[in-house]
Amino acid sequence: MKKLTLVLGIIVLLAGFADKAVAQYYFYDGRYYDNPLLIELGGSVGAMNCLTDIGGRKGIGKKFIKDLNLGKTNFAGSFYISANYKYAVSLRAEATFGQLKADDKVLESVKSTTYGRYERNLSFRTNISEFMLAAEIHPLFIFIPKDNDDWTPPMLSPYLLAGVGFFHFNPQAQSNGKWVDLQPLSTEGQGFKEYSDRKPYKLNQISIPVGIGVRYELSSVINLRAEFVYRILNTDYLDDVSTTYIDPSVYQNYFTGGKLTNALLLNDRQYELDPTHITEPGDQRGDPSKKDSYFSFNVKIGYTFGREAIKR
């Protein structure tokens, strides 16, 4: 929270400087001056999805959109504040909220090709709360000459963005009609001395967001954007699945009561489809060679401060 307050304070301070800056550029409709620094407030609605060990499409699992389940797309929304310098470069602080989910049962129609991923029968959901600090680069305003009085900013501007994100997640699975938090159950032996190489994963982590977008100027103060942002993660436990099955007998060394029951039920769910199946410790549960990721597509609307009407 202190980091968010600091960033917002910096942007508000820049807004104060913008009011004092000398207006240098005409806006596209010719009725406004633009200060070199403009402040924008806005929000977005869109869709969020993920690429994890769970779900996917036929085969052994492929990269990016070849393994994407569009049916698991969920609603996402955000609000943001940004400082834009001469249209070319922006610094944006944004808070995004959404939900991710995946399910091995989507593979039922192609289960003969999935090498046991359908029979694994795992699923998850998690809410996502993310704070992102990112820079936008608008190439048209960097590379197009602006050395004559007739130049006006284009109404449509593609851009690139990259930054750093801080996000919270908490994978859950449904058992007997109730949603159960998976991280405390150590479904792959995280934190157990019998599996000392498997450390508990943190529910607050850093991401690297990268993306592309396009901005369209509706008026002197309102703009619309369409934007795609992909988050590069340093965790393979977004879905609570990463490596191999453990010996379930070790749970009684650490858990009792309902927690023990949940751990035994949710670490291995192959019995639900085949009660005769026997899982051996060390059998593949996930693929630790690939990190998880999530991404969003959204439509933004922003309100711009800092333009001055020309006095007639």
C-alpha cells in the first residue's frame, strides 16, 4: 500500500508541474493547446485467462494459444492513472482485478491423446489482485517529425508497454460442494521434510507485464484503448500444480481432522474417474520446466487533464 501511495503521489506531483508547463502543441481539432505533460484517469473492462499445467488442448501440451481454453475466460476490470509526456512516453499505475480457472475435464473429447492429463482430473480457480507500474511507448510520436506548425497528433496511436507487477493469488479447488484453499494443503509436499527440495510457494509475487495496445482520441478529453497484456511469472504454482505426486501417507505426520481429509482428497483426484487407479509416488502431476502465466484483453476509457482551450 505504501508503494501505491508513493507512485500516486509522484504522478499527482507531475500533474502540478503540468499546470505550470508552457503549452506547445495544438490538439488535433485545433481548439486546444496541449501541455507537454498530460494526466489521464481511467478504467477498463475486459477478459482474463491463463496458461497453466491444468486443462489445455489435445496432445502433450503446447505453447501459448495452442494450449488455450477460451471457454475458461473470465471477466476482469481495472482503474488507472498515468502521466503522458508529449504523447510519446507514459508512466502508468494500474490496479487490476479478475479471476482465473482451469479444468482437466475440458479434455474429455480428446482424452485418448492427452497422455493422462484428462485422467489426472485436477481443477482450480483463483482471484487475481494486481498492481502494475508500467511504461508506454508510442512510436508514432517518437519517429514522426514534429518540426512544423501544421503537425497534429494522430487520432489513432499504437503503443507498446512493459513494467513490473505485484499480484496476489490463492488457488482453490472444489470438494463436496465447498471451495478449499490449496496452498495450505501442501499438495506436492511443499514444506515437508520428506520433500525438502519443495518449498511452500508465496501467494504474493512479482510479475513482468508486457503488452501492446492502440489509443483512439474520441474528443479533447476522452480516449478509448484496446489493449492486450501478458504477465510473465516466476511461479509454476498459479494452479497449485507443478511436479510429481507424493506419498500420501506423509500427510498424517503434519495434518489432522478436516485439513488431513482435504489434503488426501485433493492432492490426487484420479480416483474420482477410476476408483481402481493406483497412483505411485513420483508419478507425473505437472511439468516443472514451464512457468505459469496469465493475460488479459481489455477496453479502456480515459479522461485527460492538462489541455487548455484556446481563448478566442
